[in-house]
Amino acid sequence: MVDVRCQKLYSAFGLKQLLSEISSTTKKKINISQAMAIAIHEAYQGAQNVSPNPMVGCVVLDGHGNFLSKGYHQVYGSAHAEINALKDLDREQLQDATVVVTLEPCAHVGKTGSCALFIRDLPVKRVVYGLVDPFHLVSGKGAQIIKDAGKEAILFSEFTDRSEGKTTPIMNQSDTAFINQQLEILAENFLLNVRQSKPFVSLKWAQSLDGKMALKNYESQWITNATSRTYAHYLRSIHDGLIVGAGTVLRDNPKLNIRLEGVSKEGKLIVIDPDAEVFKSFEKLEIAKAHKKENVFFVIDTKASQAADSTPGSFKNVLFLNKSESGFFPLEEIHKFCFERGMKSLLVEGGPGTLNQYILQKAFNRTYAFIASVIMGDGLGYSDDLQLSSMSKKIQLKNIEKLDMDDDTLLTALV
Amino acid sequence: MVDVRCQKLYSAFGLKQLLSEISSTTKKKINISQAMAIAIHEAYQGAQNVSPNPMVGCVVLDGHGNFLSKGYHQVYGSAHAEINALKDLDREQLQDATVVVTLEPCAHVGKTGSCALFIRDLPVKRVVYGLVDPFHLVSGKGAQIIKDAGKEAILFSEFTDRSEGKTTPIMNQSDTAFINQQLEILAENFLLNVRQSKPFVSLKWAQSLDGKMALKNYESQWITNATSRTYAHYLRSIHDGLIVGAGTVLRDNPKLNIRLEGVSKEGKLIVIDPDAEVFKSFEKLEIAKAHKKENVFFVIDTKASQAADSTPGSFKNVLFLNKSESGFFPLEEIHKFCFERGMKSLLVEGGPGTLNQYILQKAFNRTYAFIASVIMGDGLGYSDDLQLSSMSKKIQLKNIEKLDMDDDTLLTALV
């Protein structure tokens, strides 16, 4: 599945063409920008399986700047990207090689050994890394290990300033800024987790061209096409937890699991369930069949706690919260609860009521909007509760990426 | 300006690359599908200036299938596409040539002479034309003139069935269906004009991602970016008339003219002005400065006719109409009025009230939606008055084409 977040990378670097031209058997010279673009693209292949680790990709060039190999971090606990890219190359191939990797090679010996130590012992000449390791206790240490061995370890954004850059030139300055942005996006979950100790929150919805998620009677099947609906399962598969409101569960009785060919992952499910209605009728619902009980979490109004407590077979994963004066839960509290239980990223799927709360509280980092080419008229939107007094207060989305879903369009953006 | 309607053609035929490879000096063999794709693309260059004629494009291949030249109908009253493509080629080059043209060559000697007669006298072998001339009195006559001269004249969609097709093969059957669709779209105004004696009506609006055209207080500046706003002037320039409601004129006092570099065209302006308010205050408004009086048309409620009549300096171009029981004008009557006054295509720009009426009455052929990557919340949309009881009644748009306007998206579709 192509990740929508690397669409601009595709067009900026003619990536489809470039990927078809590189292989381990033909000699093809590429520059550092191109190598980093390929490394970023590689990294996304791990999107479904690396959490809580970051996605990382790696490209190796020989001493003449020819493409040698690529690799990515595939599954949490298994080999890192650098190892996957380097493992099939012999010492002769690696003479004066350049390793281009999206994140600073790890210094510490964890589940899989230190990448920096591994590279130190190879005859490579240089490591160009995209981002400094954000853990402040270890940041810079991986690079230092490589430098101490007499090799170069250079942050990508600083590479252009060096005279050696001329032998393997970066394309131009605007490439650098663009790629830096793409590196930040690639690591968006991880960076937020480390810097702010909170999960990355994505909102997802399916809408008509005129912005409706459902008719007034809540009918919504189907707004978007089959391609969009399949991709929505990909989005579930790249997040640790899925958040929905009780209304959606009670109205539609959905499974809310990941149904994607070749993917057997089970994510966590968080139901915002103020009156404990889903909680109490859980066993009768489709979600009970589709999810292991330990993977289902509830957020219940403190006032309804007695009802919840008296329910037989109660869950351990319940957060009791007080509603604010405006009658809604403070969403950041829910996120904190999820983060403490290992969820590094959350996908909020609605329904309309839940999404409106997210937009009102601005409690999200990214939107995924599937836009169908239909007009639905009066109905329920995701922003109905937002009342702006002036256009200057509109929510301006940033870093827009779009992907055609046949006649539908998937638009994703940061807020 | 790239016409959004040929976006799929671009991607399906790698047209950008193909156009860069063909020239009169290098020999490049292309097949009939590619030639027709280029001819369609050429035709759109005339979009602003050929009305009431259709847009037509033409490509000439030499006896070996090499590209020789291309041309399009540039301005109403001037040379047709075939003449423009053929005029710089000598008889030697044209030996056994194939002329690929989007519309059947004209038979009659009108403002510019008969294209069929012109081709008859050249040593070309074959004409492949996209559509039969829709005027039933002359349809097939152009092709007959060419056949009578011992040459081939073949409708594009019938070309694959012929054994001669093998020497200049059409790519495949799906190409044929796709190109036929593109040919119909290219001629959409003209075909509707001829077949149904009515103007082609396009709706245009700028919307937020959540489907709003303005806040509740009617503030709307600016939803979309500068690229979108410039393209909106291109849309004005390819329609004969522009329709707006009185509310928009009175609220925003816009110029409503075409402001596009290199274009000096003045279109016609139709104001739906039930209470004759714009009519009466015309001289004080910006539209009075931006438009010649003979190019401004009003649609006024019959009940307000007395007020209109007593206004000094009255217009000739006024349509008095009765509102229907639901309190709105029958829009088809307005279109008929415009068609009788030479307008073959109309662009409806709103505001929200006018667009809602168009959508309720389904009185349009095409939509142009500029979608900005912003969330505006509660506000005014173009479909608020549409109340659907079931999803099966949603307005499904067809033949979707999309064009990036930087972070905005232009989506156009047929209804």
C-alpha cells in the first residue's frame, strides 16, 4: 500500500521511474537527495509493524556513488534499517561506501545491537543521516561512534555546506528543505512521542464533496468507493489505537477491526462511552467478536461509574472522566491514558459528534479526509459545532498530500 | 492555461513527455490514439475564442506514421483546425499522409471554406475523425466528399475494426472508449447546443474542505489561494455568459469581469435580480464600470417590472419572469433567454443562494469546485437546501477530473 504521506516525494523525485532503474545488478549513480528520497520511501514499508519504534529506511551507495542496496526497519524487535540494507553486501562492495539513513544510527545495544557499532566495523567512508536521534540522552552518540572510527557522520541538512559534497552533489537547496520536511513527516509519530510524551492523533473521515459524513438520519453507506474503504483499513493498520464514539458503535454495530489482505494485526479500540451504554451491551455487539477483551478500552463519565462497576465481567481498561462545563470530555486526558498503555498513535474515526469535539478542542495532529465526488445536501458534518466569527480564525491545514482513490480523493494534512 | 478537462488525457498518454518529443524536424512515429490525444489537447487551446464554434484540434502524420504537424481552431471566423495543421506542409510531405481530427471536416463553404474540399485536393491518404458532425443536415457529408475523392474517411471509433489498422495500430480497445469519452467532453458545449438547443451550464464555487462557501456572516475572502482564483478567471474566459445572484452583487460589489493576463475578452453578465435592486442601483456598482451596458442582462420578477420600467436609462436586456410556487425562478427559462441571445455556455458563480437553486433544480451540466485545504465550520454551503431522504438519492458526479492548484484542488465533473 502506497502511503499517502510520500506522494509529493514521488512527484518531486520521479520516484516511480527512479525505483525501476535501481537494482543491485545494474550500476546507477544517484545523488544524496535521491538516495534519501528512496530511503524515506523504503521506511514507509514498515508503517504497520514498527511501533513503538520509528519507521527508518536506508540506502547504500558504493564508493563511486552507484546504488548498491536499500532496506528498512520491518518489525519491532527485528533488525534495524541499516542492517537490512548492509547485510548482503561484502567488504569489497562497501569500500568507501556511503550509507544514507533517515535517522541517526542507534548507539545503544538494545534488542538488536548497535547500528553505529556495526557500521564502525565496515569499510564504509561516510554516513549521511536525516534526523538526529530525538532521545536527548543518546542524540549525537551514534554519529560520534562513527566519527571516532575515522569515518564521516553528517546530518543531511548540513551536507551541502561541505566541499566533499561536490563529488556526490545534493541536487539543490530547495531539495534539502523539502527532504527535511519529508523526514519530519516520516518520523512524526516518534518525534511527538519523544518530545511531548503524547500519542500522535489522526482524524479520519469519509465525506461528500459538500462536506457531509451522513444524512440527517445518519445514513452514510456508502459515501466513498471501495478503493477508499480499503485504504481506510490501511490507516487503521498504521495506528496503534482506534477511537470511536458510542453513537457510532450503537447505531452501526461495526466490527472496527483491521480487514486488509495479508495483515493479521489487531489494534486497540477505544470507545468514548459517557453513559457506559456500549460497555453494558458489549457482549451483544460485533466489536466483542472482532476484538480481544484486553484490547478494548472505555472512556466513561464518572457519573456513570456505578453502573459500569455493577456490570458483570467488567473490563480493566476503563477511564472514568469528568465532563467539562461544556459537557464534553477533555480529549487530551484520553490521549494520556492511551499513551500510558503503550499506544503511540491514535486514529479517530468518528462519528460526527466525536469528530466535532476533536475539531473544537483542536486535539489532533493530522487529518485524513476521503472526499467522494457526490453531493449529499443537508446532513451531518465533522465541523458543524465550530462557529467562527471571522475567516482569519479558519483552521488552515498544512503539508497537504493528496492521493487519487479512483474518483474519490484522499487528502491528508497536518494542522 | 491547462484545461482541467484534459487531465486524464495527460496521465493516460504521458502527454507531457509525448508533446516534448514531437516536432516537425524530428521523425517520431505515433499511433492513431496518440495522434487523437494530441489533437484533443490542441483543441483546448481555442477554448476562449471559438464560440459558437466547437473546439477542434488536428494532427497530421506522414505516410510512415511519423508526426508532421498539429493545429487547432483558434478564433471564431478564422481558419479551421485542419487548415492550420496542413497549411505549412508541402505536397511531397503529404503523400499518403493521415489527417487525424477531433471532428468531421466541414462540408459547407462558410466563413472559411470547406475543409473537406481542401483535404480532397491534397495527396493525403486518409482522414480519421473523432466525432460525426452533429448538425444532421450536414453530418456525414464532409466524410463523403473525402471518400468520393478515393481517400479513406474513418470515424475514430470504427478504426480498430479495419485490417489497415495494423499498419498504424490503435493502442487497444480501452484507449478507444477512453478517447471517445474525451472527444465528447471536448465537444460538450457544442453537442448540447446542437442536440438540445440549450446552453451548456457550469457551476463554479470555491469551498473549504468541509464544503462551505462562506461563514454565516457571508465572509468568504479568501477561501482559496491565488492559483485557484486566477484559474477561476480562465473559467470565465471559456464561457459566453456569467450568472450571479443579486445578493452577491449587492454584498460584495464585485467587478465580475475577466482578469487574465493576455486576455481582453469581455463576457456577458446575467444578474438574477428578482426585486430589481441591482438593476436600480446599477450605475453606482463596480459592474457598471467593468461591463458595457449591452453585455449586462437582468432577470427580474414580473411583480417588480413596474419599478424596473420606471428606472431611467433602462436596459434592453431584461427578462421578466414569474416565480414558481416554491418562490424561485425556473432556471431553464433563463438559459433559454440566454441561448436566444447567442450565449452557448454559462458559468454560474453563485452566491450560495443561487447555487442551491441550481442544485435543487438540477439545472446544470458540469461542476467546477475549488477545494481549499481549510476547515471553516458552520457556514453557508451550495447544497444546504437539498434534503435527501436516502443515500440512494445523492447526486453522483461523473467523469471526474482533478487538477492541483498548489494546496487547493480543482475538481470538475459532469452530472
